Amino acid sequence: MRAIASRRERFEADGFLVLPGFASSQSIAALRARATEIVAAFDPSESRTIFTTRDESTKADRYFLTSGDKIRCFFEEGSFDAGGELRQPKALSINKIGHAMHDLDPIFSRFSHDPRLQQLAFELGAWEPRVYQSMYIFKQPHIGSEVRWHQDATYFVTDPISVTGLWFALEPADRRNGCLWVQPGGHRTPLRQRFEVDGSGSRLTTLDATPWPAAAAAVPLEVEAGTLVVLHGLLPHYSAPNRSPLSRHAYSLHYVDGKSVYAPTNWLQRPPAFPARPFAGRA
Ligand code: FE2
């Protein structure tokens, strides 16, 4: 009888892994409570930036582009009315928190710097995993917007490509509330786009005209709270809008291999005094 494939074999074959039961209910509760506190302390007048992947060039403004070493809240698209007032309570209007709470916030840091994640990154082939980004994603009931087909390597270009996404379900995710959809094996397709920032601003450049997968090629990842989904940086994935009355909270981390060259035009740059750290152990 054939042995059960290892995590690395499955990851290399499919471009993703689904690992149920990774996060305990206690750790999930701690992250959710902390996210609630961060949003409660957030002053909406600080920024009315609306995060959307639909028009990167105009919406990826300074507030977003300078958030790589900070903890900031980003509003859901359509949160404000024509008069600039929130249509619903602030706590139900935030799209996400990002992008450095894994280093700056003690609760998120403890969760993010778990030796099991270091072990997993080694097992999947990284030599020197460095955690560049964290996001708390709310996918709010009724208004949680879609995230269209993309490859995470578009936003984290390294040579060779090494970015890997870790996506932790903090609530059950299914087709009703906007779960992840992936193209199994799609990590063997080329990098289609590259998001770059330089002195003249930000832009999304097409590198390869390979179309996004047909709907029939997409598989929904319906998972329980506590599940860890690992995504290869080239794996096409998306999530549909959340039209349901249920939220779909998730926490995500992105790491790259310190052995690869991190593009100076990536939007997220860490200052030398605040380097991206490994999951565990010494920097
Ligand atoms: Fe993604």
C-alpha cells in the first residue's frame, strides 16, 4: 500500500495544504479579542482609505503603502456614504488590519512566532523563512468584498520566487461566507502580474498573459475554525464576496526565504532597524 504523502509532497503536487486543527480555540479567542480592541481604538478620521484589489493604482495610497511596519485598519469598500459618514458601525466596516502586528503586537506576535510554523516552513523547503506581513481579515457579513484571482508572488517578488502564505481560519469558512477558492496545481503556471512601487508611484504590471483559471477549475476550501491553509506564492486563488449574515474572520502571514533576493520595488519594505524575523529562533 502506498504511504500517505508527506506535507511537502502534497504541497508540491497541489500548491496548497489544508491542515485542520492547527490553532486552538483559546488562541483564536485571543486573536479575535485583540483585533476587536485594535479596531475600537482606531480613529476612522485617521484615514478613509478603502482597500480594494479592483484598482490598485489609484487606491493603493500612501496610507496603505507605508503600513508595512505598522498596525493600521483599512475600511471595506463602500463603507462611507456620499457625505463621508460610515454607513454602519465601525466594527462592521473594517476590511482588515495590517501589516506588522506579528512583530508589534504581543498577542499576534506570540501566535505568529510559533515553532511549529518554523518547522513547517523548513519542511516545505525554506532555508531562512522571514515573516514579512500579517493581516487580520474580517470578511464582514453582507459587505465583505471579493478578492479576485491573484498570486501572492505579485506582491512579494523574490528571486527565486519564495513567498508562501499561511491563512488561519478563525471562524468556519464555506461558500456562503466567502471561503478561499484555489486552482489545484496552478502554482505551476507563470507569475502573471507584478505590483511595484518606485519614486513615480505604484503600478500593477502584466508579466504573462496566461488567463486566470476557468470557474470549473476552482475548488472551494471549506474549513473549520483553527484550520491552517498554506498557499504557494504562485497558486492562483480568490475569495468571493460575503453576502451572508456570517462573518469570516481569518488571520494570515506571508513569509519569504531570506536566501532569495527581495525585490527593492516590492511595496512592503522593512527598515534596516526593523527586519523581517523568522518564526522562531534568532534573527
Ligand atoms: Fe492572496
